[in-house]
Amino acid sequence: MSLNSMHTLSIMASPSTKEFIILGITHEGKTFRPSDWAERLAGVMSQFRPGGAVPGDYISYSPWCVPNQIDGYKCVVVHSDLRQAEPMAWDFVMNFAKDNQLKVKTPSEEAAGLASKN
């Protein structure tokens, strides 16, 4: 299965799903721009972390919202713990994906797509 043929994951996935991948690919199959969107989104979300932000700490990404790359496409891995800890932050990230018509997958869906390529 290629990234262009992936179907969209409903935001209301199984309660056992722990991570979601927001892919830098629109539902139309176009690469999302700007090219640093994943780093920007994860940067905005960096304050939302286990135990909260600590004044004086170095700037780093939250473990709940991490930029990454899959098959050369930018993506952001969002952990469901963000939803329980900061519901408004979760809504912000998921609405970002929805508003920009980005594909959202689970790691198991992504792994299945990669395995079918081999």
C-alpha cells in the first residue's frame, strides 16, 4: 500500500490506540507545505509534556508530539496521553490535521502499508 492510497483514520479510533501519525500528505495526495510544518507544529506543542513545562529547561519537543519522517514525508507522531492530559491541545493538533486535510494513521496501519510494499 502506498502513501497515496492510504485511507483516512477516524479521530475516534480504538481506545487502545496510543499513537497517531499525522502525515504531511493531503487527502488529494499532495505534499503539505511549508516544508517545516512538522517542526513548527511540534514546537508549538512542546510545552505540553508529562509534568508540565519546567522554567529554565532547555527547549525540546514534547514526548507527546514529535516530528518525524516516513518514506521521505514529514509527519508528527502524537501520543494519546496528550488527549487525557491536555484535551484542548489534543483538539488543536487534530483540528490542524483536519483543517489542512492531512492524512492521520496509526502505527499499525502505517506498518501494514510498509509491509505490503515488500
